[in-house]
Amino acid sequence: MIAELDIKRIIADRLVSRSDWERMLPRKKIGYTRSRLYACDAFEVLALMWFPGAATPIHDHGDSYCATQVLAGELHVARYLLPEAANDEGNIVLQLVGRSVQHVGEGDALESVRDLHSVANQSTSEALSIHVYAPRYTEFGIYDASGVRVATATARYDAVFDF
């Protein structure tokens, strides 16, 4: 796993060139876009452009550690913990461990496959966030509110750059 200091340096490095890559990010009317800014064997850096009303399902980050930072707008994040074992009735029940509104300069980190979240842009303006995944983010689980993994998805990009 990449150290917190390294994550801050990686994000700072991408922010230096922000004026170069931000204007090139794909724009659409709904949802969000995922643009890869940089990738190497150890990690990748993505910029996510969130349009008003955009929201993710509850998801994990597979085997990747993830750190984020909001660059513009605000994002509403619900954090969940997937229990290691079923409850007394034999069910896996997600534990909501927190909700937050992340503003510019704030972020989040998911450290294990048991850390889940959903993210939404509930404002009427675009939001922009930067994400560092280590190792590269290739496959992830999508969950329903009860904690059942309903799908496995492959990470996709709307654009690929090398800044």
C-alpha cells in the first residue's frame, strides 16, 4: 500500500498540471465520467467529473486502496462496513458507519475490500474529484443495501491521458 505521504505527493503532482487536463475531461449531461490521468504498475490516478444528480451504487474497490480529494463542488458520501461474518440469523448486513459532505480539499480513503461507500453529487453544479488507486483499480463489487454482492464490474475509463 502507498503511504499517506505518497498519496498527498501524487495528488499534488497532478494538481500542478490541472489546467492542462481539466479542460480536456469529457462532459455529459448525466452521471459521472472517469478519466485516467496517470498509471504505472503501482498505482493510477483518475479524475472524476460528477454532474448534478450523479450517484454511484454501494461498492467496494476490489483489492485496491483508494484515496480521494474533492477539487470542485461537494460530494455526499455514505460509508459502510461489510462484516466479516453473518449475524445470528445467518445474514450479512451492511453497517452504515457514517455519512459526510466532502467539500473542496477534503477526501476519503478506503483501505480494504470490507470498506464500501456510495458517492453522490446532490448539488445543481458539477463536482470534480481526484482518486488514487493502489494497485490499479480493475474490478469491484456492487452491493445492495442488505450487503449482498449483486454484481462484479470492471473499471472503465471515459478518457485516458498521461499527465
